[in-house]
Amino acid sequence: MNAELKHWVRYGDRGVSSNAMVEVFEGYPQGLINGWSPFSTHPHDPSDFNRCYKLLEAVPGYREQLPKMKAVSNTWKVLVEHWSELEELLLEKGKTGKAQLYKRMRELIEFSYQREVGK
């Protein structure tokens, strides 16, 4: 475990989604940290997404590994495919950016669910 990751594990703003990313990127058994199901680990709202963003900022080498999350679930796949767009919304100032990020995440998550069940 490199120093950046050690620092994030100890002091970072962590959640299920960001912990899941660490497990996948480090090759740990999925669910080791939180006992999670792949279908519930994706970021659900701007706060979850922000924790994932902070992880990628804290451990820059992880950014290139982000495509690995596509294999976790269909929802992760869709979110990763739109990651840059979601980051832009996250970084917009004020409540408008956060509201837009939430709206866009909900659209993408709903789309992933529909795609999963073949609607």
C-alpha cells in the first residue's frame, strides 16, 4: 500500500463507493472492507460521488484504473462512462451544480437499471 493510499485510508472521507473502488483497484476480495454487494456500491448521490472524486485526487494513480469499475455492475459501468461529465457538475459552484449533479446521477442510475432488466 503506497503512502497516498495509507493517508486516505486513515484520514480520507470514505464511504462504501470509495472503499469499493480501493478493493477493486488493489485486487482485494470484493466486500472485504464493508461486506458489500456489487449492486449497492455505486455512488448514489453527490456526497457519495464526491468521496470517490476525493479518492481519485488523493491517489492519482487510481484515475487510470477507473475503467475497472465497469466490471462491478451495470450502474458502475454507466457512471464511469459519464465520469468526466459528473466531475464537471461536481466542481460547479453553488447549489445549482450540486442539484444538476444529483439530477444527472439519478438519470444515469435509472438508465442503468432499465438497461439491466432490458426495458
